[in-house]
Amino acid sequence: DTGVSQDPRHKITKRGQNVTFRCDPISEHNRLYWYRQTLGQGPEFLTYFQNEAQLEKSRLLSDRFSAERPKGSFSTLEIQRTEQGDSAMYLCASSITGAEAFFGQGTRLTVV
Amino acid sequence: KQEVTQIPAALSVPEGENLVLNCSFTDSAIYNLQWFRQDPGKGLTSLLLIQSSQREQTSGRLNASLDKSSGRSTLYIAASQPGDSATYLCAVKAGTALIFGKGTTLSVSS
């Protein structure tokens, strides 16, 4: 296991389409996070899972966004009816409780 | 509300120079502070994690310090190299998630 893996790396979609991203965390990590990063800004927190339970969601996570982590393993982030403002880098991170967070390479979403 | 500020926003230095990146945060009630490196269009690479009870951490040419009472952290890079060119992000953990600064973009010229 070499780290946090995200798929796809890049996604271009038309406005109004739905998109889904996948994150595979480091295998023994119980915590999984999704962040969003726009150009020139630091990442902003979206949501957090401990094992399979989604314990916290940011106000940034509108009703069009949904995330799952079935069986406490990989996670998916779905955006419905995409808007141009959704264009960003979506980053996944994982950690063991209280320890260092490790990030994936991100999924770059472009909505045209 | 916790806010993280990084100064300067950009820095250019010649190869071999020692340099310091600064990070400040508004609420001293943090669990830990983490420094990351980000190359253009890529994800984040963790550099150093400092727990709230620690004052500093070192890894190779990198040294990070933490002064919780004053809400400050510094990242010291010794003998900079062109390969160090990247954006450096500071993040504090005060609750569930990390809160990030906007980063310092470092350019090291050969």
C-alpha cells in the first residue's frame, strides 16, 4: 500500500452532469476526509468519516454533494447537477486518530 | 473562528540560501500543526507534524517550530535547492479537520 489513491486524476464535465470521484485511503487508516481546493487557496474541509460513519459535514457541502464510505474502506464523492463554481481540485486524506494526515494526488474537476 | 495566515505569499531565493517560512493562527487551542508541500497541479505531501505538546520537529534539512502561546510556527529550510521549489502549506487541527493557510510559493534558482 503506497498511499492514498484518487481516481480519476482529471475530469471534464458539462454543466448539469453528475460526477463521482473515488478515494482509496491507506488501508489501516480509520479516518477519511474530503477537501476542496481552488486556485491560490488552501484546501477547505468538506466532510469526514470515521470508519463507515460520516460524522461531520461542512456548510460548503451543499445538497448536491453526497459522500459515502461503505464498509469503512474506499469512499466516493458525488456531485449532482454540476455548476461552473464546482470547478476545483478535490482532495482526499486519511489518518489514524490523532496522527499525521496523508493526502492523495487529488481529482481536478473542470465544469464547462 | 480559527484563521491561518502564511507570510510571505511568495519567496524567491538563490540556491544554497537558508530560509524561514512563517505561519500564524488565531486560536491557540490546537491539537497539532502540520506542514505540507504542494507541487503545481498535485496533491499535498506531508513534511512535518508537530503535536501541541511539542516545540519542534526536524526532518533532514527541514525544521519546524511551534509556539502555541503566540500562535506561530516557522518552517526552516537549510541549504535550499531548486528541487525545493513548491508551495508550502501550514495547517492546524483544532477540531475534526485541518484548517489551512493559503501557502507560501517558494522559488529556488540555480
